Amino acid sequence: MGAPSNFILPDGNVQIAFSGGRTSGKMLHDIIQANQPWPADRVKVVFTNTGKERSETLDFVRECEERWGVPIVWLEYRLRWTGAPHDPKNKIFDTGAHSFEVVSYETASRNGEPFEQIIEYFGFLPNRVADFCSHNLKSRTARRYCVASGWKHWTTAIGIRADEPKRILKKQPKERYRVWYPLNEAGDTKHDVSLFWLFQPFDLELLNIDGVTPTGNCDGCFKKSERKRAEFARSEWHHAEWWSAQERKYGGTFDKTTSWDQLHEYISKQGDWLFGDNDALCQRDGGECAPW
Ligand code: SF4
């Protein structure tokens, strides 16, 4: 476990990206502990809701806020077309269309509404190669909020552990912010995260397998293995159906080989179907969807 000094805030404005998972939850806790009194005038803790987060995640974010006494800004992506009429051929360059809204635990979307809006903007479904959802629904939404708050430069704290070295940027972004990885600098691994939550009076109410939360992030995220998505479709088709509805609407699939309807059919007809175990990117490391 890292020393408190690893979590002392850098100078200037700081955005703490809290994904609603155990890893960034520990990061937030340790930063709060190391920085009292809390400098609320220059630090914002941001949770970006995609609308496909688990209800347990939303409960967890609210509980962290209440128990630790630090305000968390709940944000959601919003699509606001600016041109009229909108030209679908050029829409990707119509940056004025992107916006955000500050929401709360009570008003947060729970049926994929922000996610549907970013799909509408691009006109096709995200996938493992074109994962525009994470950038737009999360990091860019948080960035817009920081700019709207009048920040010109800031640091973004991201919860990436020491056992996820491939997720650390080799170079700082050429933008108005730099990225800070306090957990990584502290040498914290998934075992440390797991141990930390073992001794807390509350926890994220999702399965914890040695520091990894297989059902975390968006419920049907296409970076999860076929096996995880099949299990989700089997046990919670009422939530998985949203992914299937998007595939029907846009005539594509989130996964390059199997549609959600096919997955559902395999499970219904053949419960012992051999599913692939291939997670991708953050899901492979058991990490959280937290791009920069
Ligand atoms: S968890 Fe998966 S589906 Fe959700 S925003 Fe991240 S990459 Fe996209």
C-alpha cells in the first residue's frame, strides 16, 4: 500500500475521475485522507454516468459522497444539435453538438439515455476498435464541465493501479490538463484495493474477485468477454435487451462476431454453449472504464 504522500494533491485545479468502481473509490478515499481540510475551491470529484451503469454503482457513488463528506459532481453527456438542418455527412465535425448536464442520484439516467445520444451522433455502434463511448461519455464530458467551470489548466486524477502498467499514458496529453496516477505511483495493486474494501464499513455491492469487478462498468460493455456478456444476457435479459435494441436500430453489432440476439438465442437453446473468455483493454486488466 502506498504512503499518504503519494496522494497529496498537486498545485492548481484538480479533477478526480471517479468511475464508481472500487479502484477509483480507493483513490478518492486516499486523496481525501491526505488533503484535509478539503480544498473544495480547486478540486472537483466527477462521476460521469453513461446510463448503463449498474444500479449498485449509482448507490455506491452516493454512499461514498455521503460517508466521506466530499461533494461529487454527477455528469451526463448530452447531444444538442446546433445546425439546422443537420448534415449527417459532416456531423462528426459538428463539435457544437456535444454538451453535458449536471444530474444527481435521483435524476441520473438509468436506461442508457446518454449512451443512446452518442450513438445517434456517430450513427453507428461503438466496438472494440472504435470505442468512442468511453471518450465522449466520460473523459470529454468531464473536460467540458471543467472548461465550463472556468478552468484553463488542470490535473486529472485517474484510478489506474500499479498492475495495469499498459494503461498508463507514455506521454502527457497535449491538452490543457495533465494526468496524475496516484495509485500507480503508490504501487497499489488490485490486491491492495481488495484489502482496502475488506476493512471498510460499506462496499460496492457487486461481486469482487480478488480486486476485480466482472460486472462493473456498463452492464453489457463490448469489452467484456463473450462469457461475461452471455451470463449477463442469461440472468438479466431485461437489462441486456437495451444492447440488442441498439443493434436492431442501427443494423450492426457491438461485437464483431456475435449479436446480442444471437447470444440470447444460444443461451436459450443451448445453455452449455462454449463462450469465449477474451476481455479487452480495461476489462482485461480488471480495471475501470476511465479513459483520459
Ligand atoms: S464501459 Fe464499455 S460500453 Fe461503457 S463507456 Fe466504457 S467502453 Fe463504452
